[in-house]
Amino acid sequence: MPAQLNRQSQHYAIVALSASFVSERPYLQNVSPKTLEWHKCSFNAYEPYTAAATNQNELPARRSKSVMEMSEAGKLSLTSINDYARCLNAFLKWLADANRRATLAQQKDPCTGNPHRQRSGRPIVDC
């Protein structure tokens, strides 16, 4: 039972991350309401496949497997599957960037010993 609860909490974490991704897009990427709708539809299409992921590192493999399973099922056109995959690729890139930013925020500047300051996603080192 605890393993099932852990898997469920991981699934909810991925759902929460996808919700954060969608909510940030209008402000950071200036996407239209139709694009937000597309993101939500894409996440709904992939939800049965990403639900089994136990952590964020499994998502790229799940994406590849889900593309094959969707195309074999024949319920969606290949164009739709590719369209949904583009959305998931954007999410995975956003997730990698967020993880990189979090890692940099935890690192200390080698010159001063203070946490890194960032501008435009790049650390600033004042040596």
C-alpha cells in the first residue's frame, strides 16, 4: 500500500508540475488562450501514460512508449500524436530548465561563497 501511495503522490506531483507549466506560459512565453487549451488537451491525452511514472526522469521514456502505443491503438491520427508529443517535449524542456535553475540557486559562488545571482538564466560571477 505505501508503494501505491508513493506512486500516486508522484503522479500528483507531475500533474501539479504540468499545471504550473500551463499557468506560466502566458506570462513567460506570451502564448494565446488557444495554445493553453492545446497544452491541456495534450496533457489529457498523455495522462494515462505518464500516470505510471514514478519520477520526472521516467517521463522521456514514457513519452516514447506512449507515442508507439497511441499509434498502434489507431484511435488518433499520427499528426495528432505528433502534435501532442510536441507539447510534452516543451514541458520536458521547461522541466529540465526549472531543475537546472533550482540546482544553480543552491550552488554557491566560488569567489564569494554567496549563492549565485542570476540574470537571463545565467549565473553571474563577480570575481
